[in-house]
Amino acid sequence: MTPIDRRTVLAGATALGLNPLPLAAQGTTNTAAAPSSPQAALRPVTVPAPRTFTADWASLAAGYTAPDWFRDAKFGIWAHWGAPSVPAAGDDWYARNMYLQGHPSYAHHREHYGHPADRGFMEIQHAWKAERWDPAELLDLYKHAGARYFMALANHHDNLDCYASSHHGWNTTRVGPGKDIIGTWEKLARARGLRFAVSNHSGHAWHWNQPAYGYDPEGPRRGERYDAARLTRADGRGTWWNGLDPQQLYGGATMRMPDDIGSIAEANAWHAATDGLWNEGPSPDPAFVNRWLLRCRELIDRYQPDMLYFDNHDLPLGQAGLDIAAYFYNQNMRRNGGRLDGVCTAKETPPQRRMGLVDVVERGQKGHIDPYPWQTETCLGNWFYGEQYLRDNRYKTPAKVLHTLCDVVSKNGNMMLSVPIRGDGTIDAREREIVEAIGVWMRRYGDAIYATRPWRIHAEGPTGSGGGSFSEGGQDTGYTPRDIRYVRKGTAVHALVLGWPEDGVVRSTLLGAANPVGRGRIERVSVPGGAALPFRRTAAALEVDVPAALRNAIGIALIVEGPGLTD
């Protein structure tokens, strides 16, 4: 990260509607006062939307503003659920890795299902039955945990649509569960007052599925091509997939592994250099791109999501991604009387495009207050269900989840939490305990998080965070009671304390009388919905006595009120 100069600080503060932070206040606090990237100076945070978006970055970046419902919601829960949950291997890329000899998922598949030349991933899709799925009960649990929006996986890189797709026969009304998964989630989520989001990952299917056309480079079945290389529509006669074309599912052999590879190491190097590239560009097959466009448009039109999440850096498939983003915004405005109320996402977007959507950081955080709303997403275990997370007690703790939420919110972000679901549609007992514990804390302190906005500075304490995607660390929290995250709501500052002080006294140095960051008078300190708490304000710190009756392993949220604190 480049050093923050005065102009960037002033630009970031102005874009946020804050008084610029005095440079003297940047002292020893482990924090960042404003974004280090230049986008704050490019455009105001809020702009009027055009009557119609055109499918180019100039139009998206000039006319998009994240809606208030998203900025206020702060916390969502994600059902990242699909056929890769069936093996319960905890491998997000099982559908690809099961075709890579030497990978643990290849060994898992051989042991449980057979050789991938005989039984490929399409058979796992067939085995996904969701026979114990109770979406109403799960959504009640998620809402009780404090989620304000809900996201469901519409398709993953394995290219199976989890909705009633008219343009792709490989969908869950025809394969596997025999249900419109997205339609069911959507109806029940809206009935509970939750905003509804869908995640779309299938733009990578054209290259990601290419190992299914490969072969074992070593061993007794060396050179025998896997299922995708031999199966045609005609082979489905009289089977469960009668009338479906496996080539449409796997994407066609656009990157066929050469015949003469003779070792696992050589095969891995070939995949890494060809089909393993995380390529956002279009497929060489125009039919794949056209079908993807039709599938996306139907997903938008049929289910009218409030949020369209793309698992892509930049938008998927070149111009096709721009076409869909503009279509989504325009359809959303049409349904809302000209008001843009939708959210479209991409990961770690370049600064010149950042304003055209909501930026996403996967399993990590930003190190600064971003003037534009953003989102991180994380997971209790791995994205798809893995038995080892329950067996080995490897899930994130409630403290880890909630401390991440507090840190992200202090930087103008939201957090989307995935709770892995088994193939049968249930979550395990430990996941349920964690979600319920999150709910206990959120019901007490959630009002200090919802509908807040960044304060003058986001944090103090010894523990920093940031580093971009995949920087989130281990399953438990690394924060201490000295780590405090700050937000504002109205005329109050909210101090989110990431732990419980052993002596029962919270100390905020930023709100000390001599610190220019905490300028303003303090007249009252309380917890959400609670009585005033005893406090003392010295030059060095604001000291607050917190009630022993509220003691918990996660921490406490304090509401600090007084004139001038948020001016």
C-alpha cells in the first residue's frame, strides 16, 4: 500500500461527507483515515442515475450509486449450496479437482464414486437430492441471527443452474433435486422481509471444466479420457439424463489436454498454464457466451433479485458481462419507477471502474475506509460443505465472525457469511450453535451496526487488518479488548469493542479529551437500548465502566453521545 498523502486524506474525507482529519491525529493509532486509492477524487459518492445505462464502463461508473438498503443492512447470510456439497469434502473446486490425478478430491472420488472416466461430476449433480431441505426453517434461523439480506447460489463453475432455466437443460428442475431452488429461496426470503440476492459463478465454466476432458497421466488407466471427452447426447438415451447434452454442461473441449503427457507434475503444469488461468474474457465458443447471456437475463427477469453477485475480477466474459450489468440496472429501475435500487458486484475492481458497482473482497478485508460501499464475504468453513470442519472443530468462532463484521462495517463495508449446507439440505449442529450465538450478540448490539456510516477514523488498537482477498487469518479472532472499531449514526459515535476488558473498563484513546480525532463534548455513554454508563474523560482516554452482567467473549458496543462528535 502506498503512503497516504494529505490530498488523498482530504479527498477521502470530503467524499464521505466528513470534516477532513487533522494530520496530527494520525499518530500511533493502528488504522487508516482514508482510502489510499485515487478513486475518491474521481466522482462524488452519490450521483443521479441515467434514464438508461449503456453497456460500457463509462456509463456504469458515471451513473451508479449503491442503494441505502444495502448500506444499512450490513450483514447478510449466503446459501452457497450446490452439487459440490454432496461429496462433503470441503473442496470448493471439487468438480474440477476430482479430474486432477494426485489431488485429494481425485482420491476421494475414486474411493466413493469410482474412476472419473466412468462416473464424472454430472453423476454427482444427479446424486444431489436435497431431500431434507427446509428453507423456511433455515431462513428463520438466519433472520434471527441478524441477517438483513440473503443470497442464494444460482450456479457455480460446474455449470448447473439452480433455477428453472429455459435456456439450459442442466438445471435443478431437471437434474438432481427436481426443484426450483432459487425460486423457493426467493419467495420465502421476501416473505420474511429479507432483501434477496443471487450469486452467479458460471462465467468461468468454459475453461474451469476443461480437466473433465483430460486423463490419468500415470497408473493403470493412463491415457483413458474422462467422461466429458466421450459422452454425447445420444449416450443419454434410456438414462436419467436422456435428452441432455453433456457437452453443453462441460463447455466443449476448447482446451483439450495433449495426448502425450506422462506425469502428474507435467499435467498439473499444463493445467495451470492453460485452463487454470482465472480468465475473465469470453469463451472462444460464441454459443456458450450467448447461452450465458440468455440464462442471466432469465435469472434477472424471473426472480428480480435485489443483488446480482458475480464471482469475477471485473465483470465476466468481456462485453457480455457489461451487457448483463446494464440490463440488470435498467430492469431494476423499470421495476422501481426509475429509482436504481439494485446491487451488482465484482471483485477488487480497478479504480477507474470501481464506482460502477459494489466492490467485493473474498475472505479478507480492506485496510482503510473506502468512500464507496463494498462487501467482504467469508464462510464458517469452506464454501461447500466439508465433514472435516465439524469432525476437527475447524469452524470459525462466533467471535471471529462478529469481530470481522465490526471491522468491515467501520470501513464502510458489509459482510456476507456463508453457512455451508450439506447435500441433503441441512446444516450440522455446530453450525447451528454458531449462528445462534451470532444472533444472541446481534440482538443486543445490532442497532450499533445497522444503518451506520464511517466516522472520522475507523479504528484504534494493536491489531490491524487488511491485505485484500484471502487475508482473513485463522478460525478464531486475533483481536483484543484494546481493539475498538468506530462508526457513526446520527449525532452519536458507536465504539465497537472487540473483546471484554478484564478490569471492566473500556478505554478509548481516540475519544480522549486531548485527541483531535475525538473532538466534541461527551455527555452520555450507553449500550443499545440501555441505561447510561459511568464514564470519565481524561486527556488520554475516555474510560467507561461496563456492567459485569453483560460480560461475554465477543465484546460490547457503546453509544457515545454529545455535541460535535460527528460534525
